[in-house]
Amino acid sequence: MRLRIECAYDGTDFHGWATQPGLRTVQDVLNHALMTVLRRESVATVCAGRTDAGVHARGQVVHVDVDRDQVPPHLLRRLNGVLPADVRVRDVGEAPPGFDARFSALWRRYAYRIADDPALVDPLTRHHVLVWSRPLDIDAMNEASALLVGHHDFASFCRRREGATTIRTLLDLSWSRSPAGLAEATVRADAFCHSMVRALVGCLLAVGDGRESPEWAGRILHAGRRDPSVTVAHPHGLTLEEVAYPADAEMASRATTTRARRDG
């Protein structure tokens, strides 16, 4: 049977989601907990969003295939009983037929949070909020963001990977002020290339603090290649908030369609 797991983690002390020899990663920690509780020698987990080192998650989704008779009662409680404090399983259960945590997803939603006023800097949130030394113009950032939304080749904002497409559909990229006064980005897309969200944020920071015009962001997009003037924003301000999926009956077809598109 396939389990669907929703989890949250503080990425501060992790070298990202994916297993790396000799480094502490979220995947390794979760795999170890599953092997302990299920009494298995190995497991193979697949996630919706492979977060980078230092990036956090509130709504990460994972699947893993297990034998039905290995699943004990009270699995949620047992997993959280062996996981460290910086990882929590929020929900776990049998996945619908055809479910794939990565390829069945309709979209992923991230938030990026910035304190651009010295009065907003809170030492208790220093691992989750970027401190920016210059005030940000939210209206200018939204003007620039509107030029980036849509179906585009985001090669200018992605690290190239052999055989992988950089074409993505950016469904939402918008900025607002949180109740606490933070500048907060909402970034939602069908999928993201490696470092894409942080490169987008880095581009928009240059617009927000007045170094570049909103139109500059559009020129960067259409250049079709990485521009050294675009700085990739630090990871700690970024959180994977939510992953959306279709109705159960559409899981398998969505996975098949998405897999074909990514491989093309």
C-alpha cells in the first residue's frame, strides 16, 4: 500500500530535503523514523517539493510504499514519538490509487518573509525571516511580479539540469504586508526549478529597494539565461506552505501527464 504523509519542518539545521551522504537531511530523518516504526530495513520516500538547505515547510507531502501488515495502529503518534523536535508529521493515511506526491500535484505554494524595517526585526524569528536593510516598495514589486506570472521559460531564474525543462506555469506571484508589517511574497506554480523561488525573490528585492525598475524584471525573464546581477535570496526566509492535488479519481492521470511534460 502507499502512504500519504503530510509533514512540517524547521529547515535551519537541515541540508535540505534530499539524502546526502554524511549530512543531516529531512528525508534521512523521516526515513529513519519510518524504518523504526515499521520495522523495515529500508524505505523509499518521494516528496512534493525538494526544499534546499535552510528552507522550511508547513505543508510538505510525501509518499512511501509499505506492506499493509507492517503498518501499526496510531502511526501518526508513533512517528512523532521518534522524530526530532524540528520535524512533525501532521497527517498520515492510505493514499488514493495512482497518487504520486510529486507528479500528482497541481501546484505548490511558498511564502517568503522579509523584515525591511529595523523595528520589525525579531530575534525570535531570525531563522524564518530575512532582514533587509532598505525599505521595500510593495507596489513596485507587485508591478514587476505581474510581468513574471504565466507560462514561461524560467531559465533566467533556474539552475540548469541536464535533460530537464525550465518551462513552468507561475500561477501567482504577489506581495503584501503581513499583520506584523513584514513584506510577504506568495509564490504559487505547477512546479519550480531548482532555486527558482529564491531567484525570483532576489530579482524583486532589487526592484523593491529601488536599484532596478519593474520593467527590468521582465527583461531578465525574456533574456533566457542566468544574469549575475540577480542574487538568489537567502533560504531561511522561504517556507513551503501548501501542496494541492486533484480529486482522488484524477490522481493517476495527473501523474502521467505531469511526468511526460517534465521529461519532455
